[in-house]
Amino acid sequence: MMCFSPKIVVVMSSYNGANVLERQLDSIFTQKDVDVCVYVRDDGSSDATINVLTNYKNNKQKDKLIVEIGDN
């Protein structure tokens, strides 16, 4: 008998959350026994949120983090 990790999709919105976003994503991606994919839509942040998301995606989760940049 084989066991597979449950697949979880997290959908979240971001807005000027640069100071907490990396910790939040780390918490999501370090969950045990689940295969997680995160979709983030930014609502027009004016702080470094877009940079945080882009760097996180490029350096930590290329295939598991999908980022969409939009307006509020």
C-alpha cells in the first residue's frame, strides 16, 4: 500500500505586506506531509511586496509559487 501526500492549494492576496510575507510563505511551505502550491495575487502594493514575492519565487519555490500582479 502506498501513501501519497495530500495536495493543498493556498490562494492569497497581498497588499503592502513586505515585512511579513516571507515568514508567512515559509510557514506555508514548511507544513509537513502535504504538497503545497501557493497562488498570490498582489492588489497594487506600493512597498517591496512585489520584490519579496519575486525573490521568493526565484530563490525558493520556482514551481510551487504562482504570482499575479494587479491593481486594487
